Amino acid sequence: MNGDPCLLSATELRGLIATRKISPVEIVSAVLARAEALQPELNCFITLCGDEAMTQARAAERKMMAGEPLGLLHGIPVTVKDIVNTEGVRTTFGAVPYKDNVPTEDAVAVARLRREGAILIGKTTTPEFGSKCLTDSPLFGRTRNAWDARRSSGGSSGGAAVAVASGIAPLAVATDGGGSTRIPAACNGVVGLKQSNGVIPHSQALDVFGNQTYVTPTTRTVADTALMMQAMSGEDACDPWSIGVPVPDFIGTAAPRGDLRGQRILYCLTPPGRPVSIEVAASFKASLDRLAGLGAELEEFSGDDFDIEPIWRAINHTVWRTRFAKLAAEHGNELSEAFLKQLALATEVSGVDYQEAMFARTALFRRVQSLLAHGHLLAMPTLTRTALPIEQDLFGSIEIDGAHFDSVRPHWFPWTMPFNMTGHPAISLLSGFGRDGLPIGLQLVGRFRADAELLRVSALFEASSDLLSRWPA
């Protein structure tokens, strides 16, 4: 094989490994060298597993050369967000008090990737416990955007998205509790899927019945996301929402075949009263034109009843307070001010407030269900502007086209939080670039558990442009 293996997708690498045109040792050596070269600037890893990865790569090469049956991801590098458990490899949750924490078992999703032959090369950065849309922490500092070091990577899966966008590894395990996969995917121009509730079991959720967080794939192409979904999906006794959920042919369905004739896509630029930049609005219109060009019928829907950040926060911050109040009392001097402020906000939420938020969550689910009974998919911008400045404060104002707004969450990503709460699959796709050279994302939302169909539409949209030919400088 000629060329840099770091610039190939996992799907391409899989074909080359199967035909013995490239060795897992060559691939892993290349990605580790790239990681070490880019880490000082990007700061997207907390831990690199160089020695262990090379040992696994040599074993994978021996198995390949012996003609033994190979797993779906045999010899392909993967990173795992440092909030997801990895047996024998430290998992810090991005927090100083856990800097030496080493799990004794893998999360279910990680175990499945390893079983299919994927090779862990490192743990990617996360703010403390994945608690915000920016990736920084007292433990490791700031993670920088793959396209511009002066901009944020987004969060909380910033390290995962940056590692993929910069060509360090084609596959990344992320998490998403309010947009934590899709926000950094949009910031860095990669594919970020939050699948339907239960499609990939969540073995670390403490309240599995009320859970709105997901262990997710992040990749550069839709085909690679389908590969990860094929490996990670399927029921497990740890997660009741996964039981009885069949595993479709994600790989076959996600091939960009056919068109979108017969598909009705409902779209909305922004919930009422929420801003959006001129260039994001223009990119969104261009994306809708591309979908229409593929044969889709387009129809606008009202963003009323989607301004749900207070509801999301009432649920989410109450969970955090329950989990971390003791940790904050004992280790407050080691935790960030932003994390402690968010825990403090939860003290204002009563039990009645929490239950009312859960009632509102059900109403939101039914609202989305009614829309998707009329249309096949929903479309909206992932974010209201491109990546924020690297020094952005979660509790500071956000600037959009010269105007300043007083809260980051509802003004930057109003469209990601709703679908954590409803459980519908939502994907962020690269849809264009702003004047600043930074990526812009389109979010598509599918019917509940229709993840494979969402990937099919996403693959057609991806194939309708040549945006993937661009790489960060």
C-alpha cells in the first residue's frame, strides 16, 4: 500500500487487512507516531497505550498471516473517551481525584470492540465526568480544535472528535448526555451519532431506567460509524432498554445506494427566540437543497416546545448532585469551578421540580413522535455557530454575529439536548465550512430505533459532496 494509513477510513483499512496489503503493525505504528506528534498541540489524550497497542498489533498480525478468522475490526485502532471503563487502563473521568483509577473490566461497548479485534491506542480527554460542552479540566488543561488551535474542541467528547478529525485514529468511543458527541463532531467536522436508547447497552449508567446518557461512536465517515454500530449493538442484561432490540445490518444499510424519493424531511432552523449565525443559516439552507436534490420532500416544522434546557438541566444536574456531592465535599480544591457551580445549581431543584421535568420529558417524546409520524426524519443545524474560542467559560456569554448572549447551552446547542431526553437517534454530519475555515454541522434525527435508516440517509447526504476531501492543516 502507498500513502499514509492515518488518512484512510476504518472501512478502507479493513479491506486492506483482509487482503494482506497492510499489517496491523504498520497501522498502529503510524497512528501512535501521529498521536505523539500532534498531542503537544492538540492535547486530545489523557493516556496513550503505546506498548500495549503494539503488543496487540503484533498478535493481530500473526493471526492475519496464519489465515485465522478475523473479527469485524481486526487490527484497527480505536480510542476510548476517558469516562468509559477500560480494563487495566486507567480511566480518570477527567478528574484529579480519579487520576489513578484503573477499572477491572471493560464497559460492554468496549469489550465488544475488542472482541472484534479493535486495538485500543489511548484514552481521550473529557471535562470532569463529561459535565460540559467544552473539553478542559484541572487534570490535563484544554483540548484544542483540530482545525484551529485558537478554538475549542467542543465537548464533552472533545478528545474523541479531535483524534478522529486529525487522523490519529479512525474510530473513537465517545459519550453523549446532552450533545457531548454531536457538539464536538460539529466543531471538528466528523460524524457523531447518538443512537436510539437501548441500541448500544450502557453498562455504567446508575439510573438505567431514567438514563439519558449514551456510549456512542465517533468516526470520520458514515460507513465507519456503521462498522462501530455493528460491533457495539445488541442486547445485554445490564441494560433493560437493550433487551429484545434486534441488530440490523448497519453496514449494508449504510451504503449510499438509491435516493431519498418518498422521504419527507421536516426541518427547523432554530427554536423561537434562539439565535443562529448567518453562515450556519446559509449552510443549513444549502444542506436542505442537497437533501431535496436527492429526492426528499421538505416541510418546515415549528420549533415551539423545543426550548427545553431548563428541563434537561433539572434532570441532569440532580443526577450529578446525587453522584458527586460527597466527592465535591471531600475534594473540592481539586475540582474545577465550573463543575462545582453546576453541582450548586442542583441544590435549587426540588423533588417536585425533578418529577415535573420527567413529566415534561414524556411530553417532549410524544411531541417528537407526532412529528415523526408525519415525516420520516427531522433536520436542523447541530450548533448555532462554529467552535467557540479556546478560553470560553461555560458560565460566560456567547457571541454570535457580534451579539452576546448570556448562556452557552441554550444559545449554542438548543437542538442536541431534546433527543437525549426522547431517545431518538440523532447524528451530526459535516455540512460545510464557515468563513473562519471551521466546520459546520447538520443534525438529522430519525424515528425511534430506526438507526440503520438514519445512517442510510446520512450516507447519501455525505456522498452528495466532496467535503471529506478536506483535512485540517
